[in-house]
Amino acid sequence: MKVLIIEDEELAVKKLQKTLQTVDADAEVVGVTDSIRASVAWLKEHPSPDLILMDIELADGQSFEIFEKVEVKSTVIFTTSYDEYALKAFKVNSVDYLLKPIQKEDLEQALEKFRKLKKIYGGGEPAGSNFNVESLVKELQQRLQPRDYRKRFLVKHAQKLVSVEVEDIAYFYSDGRVNFFKTNDNRKFIVDYTMDELEEMLDPDLYFRISRSFYVSIDAVDQIHEYFGNRLLLHLNPPVDKEAIVSREKVTEFKKWMGK
């Protein structure tokens, strides 16, 4: 198995080479490149390797740009420091990824997946050509773009306007046709956005939409109780004057969010 390593950290390259040899003694590293430019040049000048171990973040940009500049016919395993939640798309496609620091067991599993795919396709074509790598890369580029989430809201209070920092907001909720939010110190304001609009504005690591009418901050969840209909009832802090219920279809995702 011929392997190209695309990685701009020298120590990471050495560790990857050592781990690769431990996992598969027949693996041959045929090249190491440390930038988009060098990787594109290498791929144009050499036969396609069986496998590419490719770091996402390189000194001159994200390695996704390589796919825009040259046809990649090899199977790709991305290496990255991004968290698993951001990269969950990889696991449902035929391209894999490894989280840094790379563990021997994880590399073993990734190479086993590669070998199985190679058997399925009989080695007649480069493994990567059987999958739409380019469409996955475009999707991941969008996922990994830094999102500019809302930092504050300007709201009316009495006869004046008040700026409230998002980090000071405990939860958002609907009451009839009006949307409100409560701050951590129990102040209540009307917010002139729909719940769907708020979904685009709020950082999903910090706020979760438990139902059509409720968005809660992770810090506002005081207690979680089982509720009939396979739902959950939340006790929030500060208290809210209506029931905060996690809808049935949101329960599994909510539990994962709370346990991240």
C-alpha cells in the first residue's frame, strides 16, 4: 500500500509514519508534502497513491482546496483537530477521518475500512474514484466555515432601548404570537425575531431548541425529569411561567447536547 502524507507539522509527520508502520508493515510512504501548493504539484507529477492521509489545516489554507486544483483519485483519510460533532458527515461517507492526536487503534480501524473497500471494488479503479469526494469536500467546507453567531440583542425596555449580551440570556420562548427571552438575572424582554430566525443566530453549542416554542441555554437547565409521552420536562433557572418540555423527537439529540 502506497501512502502520501499531507501534513505541515514535522512532529506529526514522524508520529504518523511510526504509527503507520506499527499498524501495517507493508505500508510505504511514497511522499510527504506540507502545503496545498506542494501537494498539488506532487499529485500532478506522481502516480496516484493508494491512500492519502491529509491534514485539513495547512499553512497556506484548508486542504480542501487541493480537490479544486487537481483530480484526487486516491482514497482519502483526513486528519484533524476539529471535534467529532463538526465532522459527523465523514462517517456516513466512504471518506474517513482521524482526530488528532492520532491513536493506533483509530488508524487501524481506518485502514481496515480502506482494505475492505478495496476488496469490494476489486482494485480495478483507484478507491477514491468510486466516491463523490468533491461533493463531500464542498459540504465540509461549509460546515467548517467559522460562523458569526449573534453576540447581543437590542430590545425595548420602557421608553428606551437596551443592548443585552447573548451570554446573559437564559432562554427564549414563545407565548402566543409573541417571543420573549429571559436573562440570567430574571429580566424579561420581547424579541422581534421568530424561533426559526433565532435558530440561525444562536450558537448550537450554547443554545438548544427543545421544541417549536423554546430555546434554552445549557446554563439555564437546572433539573431534567422524565415526562409522559417519552418527553422530558426541564426546570429552568430563572423559573419560567410555562412548561419547558423537550419534544419526543428532540430527546435523543438533547441528551447528546447536554453530555457533550
